[in-house]
Amino acid sequence: MFAFVNWRAAWLRRASARTRGLGRDHRGSVAIMFGLTVFIIFTIVGSAVDYGRAMLARARLQAAVDSSVLAAARVWQLNNDLQLAEQKAYTQFDSNKPYNPSRVISFTPDMVAATFTMVGETVVKTPFLSFVNIPRSRSRRAARLSSPVAAMPARTSKSR
């Protein structure tokens, strides 16, 4: 029985001597600091990747909306058919939209002001930023094309 008590007392003395030395020991502190900052570093690098993907989708969306408005204006200029121009705008948008889920919010021809306006929207998933509760990035772009002519003729049928 005394051997067990002596063994336990010796073990406590050794353990307390080791714990006193831990406050002065700096070995392994780099690994601990890296372990504490790896989440922050991962979030910063991941947010840069997600931001780059969002800006690429935004630029592609702007290009799709711009080309759609130009195509609609060209069809209107050649055919004076508003329905055909609107159909061409949607077709052009669908062929040039970003790979992300994208949609046209509105296409508005204004015959009084001689303008075509289109608004598009895209959503980009952000896998890295989802760790900090930002699962997606939404971008909305618009394009307006004004005719140099004061007003477009408001024809509904084709005339040659």
C-alpha cells in the first residue's frame, strides 16, 4: 500500500515539475499559432477565389445584356417588328449568358424615348464563403440603348 502512495506522490511531483516548465517553454508555438490562424487564412484566400468568380460572372452578364439590347435594336431597325426584336433579345441573352443560373428580369422597349432596356440577373455559388454563412453572390446588370433619332416609329405591322 505504501508503494502505491509513494508511486502516486512521485508521479504528482514529476507532473507538477513538467507543468511549471510549460510556461517557459516556447517549442511548438509556431504550430499552435498556425493552427489558430489557418481558418482565417483559408477564409481570406477562399473569399478571393469566390470574389474572382463573381466578378467574372458579372462581366459575362453585362456582355450578354449589352449584346441582347444591340441585337434587339438591330432587328427593330431592319424589320420594325417589336415582337421579333424582343424574341431576338431573349435568344441573344440565352446564347451569351454566364454558366451560372441567369435570367432576364425585364426587357422594356420605349418607343417614345426610342430606347431598349434590359435587366439581367445571375447568382454565383460561393463554396469558400459558405463556411462563413455567405452561400451565394447575386449580381444584377442593366443595359440601355438609346436611338439617335428622337423617336422610333410606332409601327405594329411590317410595311415595305
